[in-house]
Amino acid sequence: MAPRKRPLSTNLFVHESGTGSETLVLLHGFGGSHATWAGIASQLSDEAKILAYDLPGHGKSRDADVSSSPKKMAAAIQSDLRERGVGRLHLVGHSMGGAVATLMALSAPEDIASLTLLAPGGYGAEIDAPLLRRFAKATKSDDIRACLAAMSGPGHVVTDKAVADALDMRASPGQMEKLAEIVAAITRGGRQGVIPAEAVSALSMPVAVVWGVLDSVLPVSQSEQLPSHFELHLAPVAGHMLIDETPGLIVELLRGILRNQV
């Protein structure tokens, strides 16, 4: 089935692809876009219908009329999913998208068949705010590449596609101002907001978490506070950019979840 792209009245953009009875919703991290997921989505296209969002304030959702806070982003995506008639779904979020995904699961747990978090935001106050602010300001390919390399584990080679995707997302008028607004909101005082641990512990759907041991953006020590019923996968040589650094691990994890129809 050819991918479809259709904005609805919520003013959010989602790239649709894939087939199957299960629905997989993908949420990128700060400064990314739906294109971040292209490689993973292509490998899972026979397993599920895939909805890869541009988060509010990013890419083709740049002008979505919502606050820059993850909580408001979560509410906007849930509204969009309801308008699309999407029922029970498998939800995946990376970094800031992981915080958004967690908040969606807390708000409407009955809609979430499984939750997969990749180095999620909101699980500890520590965050490399200077690096994210530098990334928010980067407009040249060399600067973007340097930021992505700093977010990755040692030895990871940043792909030309990752740089091109970031440049393309930044090309629209007003995008850089949106990124500055969002990074200021999520790194206020050099710290990030923390989702209450007691609320997270109450999540009853299956939750899988992948964290890079060498993550310099959100330290892996934050995973030590995860509820015991969360399934934790540590990637020993990876940093923060797990979608590019450990795509095979993520694909196999999601394929298992989808095939088991959790």
C-alpha cells in the first residue's frame, strides 16, 4: 500500500504506511520528524498499520496550535487519533516523544496495547540542556552532524540521511523559532520535568524500555528508577540516538510485540 499523508482539523501531520490488523504509532524526539522512523517503519510495514507523527512544533506539524509542553502535545495527538478513528494501539516514543507517549498512556491506558520507550524523557531531572540548545540553533550540515555525533555513542557514524532529514525539517519559515521555544520549555533551569514515579508505576500495559549505556543526553542511570515490571533493554555501546544506532534491536523488539498481539 502506498504511504498516505493527510492532515486533519487538529493540524497535525502523520505519515501513514504499512498493513495489518495492529496499529503502531511512532513519536520522534526533539528536533526530529516522522522521517526519523523511515528505516524502522519500512521493516515493519507488513506487521502493522504505521502512523509516524510530526510532533507539534516540528516539521509539517509546526503550526499546530498547542503549547510546547509534552502534556499538551500528548493531548493533541490523542485528539488527532480519535478523529482518525484509531482504537487500541501500540505506542512508541523516543526521548521527548517518550515523555509524550508516557503521558498518553497515563491519560488513556485503555487505548494502549503496549508502550515502548527509547531513552524516554521525563524519567529523571538530568538532561544535557546545552547540547539540546545547540542542536535547536543548528542550521548548517556540519553543525547538525556535530550535534548528532555528540548525542550518539563513540564510533557511531552519523548518516547523511539523518543530517538531510534535520536540514529539511528546519527549512520551513518559523521552524527555528519553534525549536527555540520548545527547547526552552523542556530544559527550563537546565533540568527537565519529571513524570511522577507513582503514576508511572501504575501503568498496567506491557512496557519495554531501551536505553543506551553511553547516553549523554539523558543518562542511563535514570533507568534505575523504572518500575520493576518494565522490561529494560540496555544497549551497551549506544548513546541517545537509538533509532539510528540500534535499529535492529528496535525492529526485533517491536516485531515480537506486534506478532504476540500484546
